[in-house]
Amino acid sequence: MTPKGVAIPTNAAELRSNLGKLSEASTKPASSRKFVGSDSAGPLRVRVEKGHPADPNFTGKPDPLYTADHLHIDRRANGASGVWGSQEKTGYAWPF
């Protein structure tokens, strides 16, 4: 369960089954899978990503999930329209 109340299955097969109800929009499926659709809160995009390589030159705020496998739940900036923005992020082992 995310802080905003989104239930994410802990079982990878169940997550993949749920994501199958959305449309896949992946452009780099070997490292990042994207699924789009809608739920009761409007447009939704779920991104499941492998951990990114550490960047020794990075000077921003550290994010422990950056180098670990993780999952993003994105929403549109204006509810039904606008750019996608990551509303929530949680660790999740690469299930694909």
C-alpha cells in the first residue's frame, strides 16, 4: 500500500496480471515498462523500472530508490490532461 492508498500486489504474477488490464506504452522494455489507463481518480500511468546506474557526478538530493528496482504511479498534472508527473514511488523488485 502506498502512502496515498494505492494497493500494489506484493506477488509479481498478480502485479503483471493487473498491469495487463492497462495498455502497455513501453519504449525501453528491457529496463522500464510503462502502462497507461484510468482508475477512479482519472488517467494513470504505472512505470516499473530497474535500478538506474549510480552517477558519481550527481549533486542533487539523494534518492535511495534511484539505484534500486522501483515502481512509479504517475498522474496527469491537471487531472485529466497535462504532463505526467510521478505522484508516488516505491521499491519493487523487477517482475518481468
